[in-house]
Amino acid sequence: MIKIRLARAGRPHNPIYSVLAIDSRKAQNGTCLENLGTYNPAAEEPLKGLKVERVAHWVKNGALLTCTLQSLFKKAKINVK
């Protein structure tokens, strides 16, 4: 099963997350199918650089968004369905 989820990177107390399409059976920071962008919670535009059309493509083909990403997209008013 393919999931679109966050993988943590960055420094301590200054995280940056990668938005990844990944097989749910793999490790959180394991090999991903596609890197879809980044989420920086400290930035004014936290989802800047997100490939929305690629996220929509993965969702259309059966990938599931995690609860965290669903709420982030809802706050940013990004509709991928």
C-alpha cells in the first residue's frame, strides 16, 4: 500500500519534513517512490515547493494521505481529491 507521509530531516529544534510517496511497509526514512516536496513549519509558506499535481496523481492511483498531511492540506486549502 502506498502512503503519502512526512519524513523528518533538519537539525534539532529546527525540523524540516519531506513529503514522500512511500510503501507503507518501508521504514519512515527509507527508500521512497517519489519526493513530492517539503514542509517547513517555521516558514511563512510551510508547503512551498509542494508538487500538488503529483500528490493528486498518487491519490488518484490509490495512495493514502496520512492524517497529519490531510490536516496540513486542509489548513493550506489544498484540495487533492
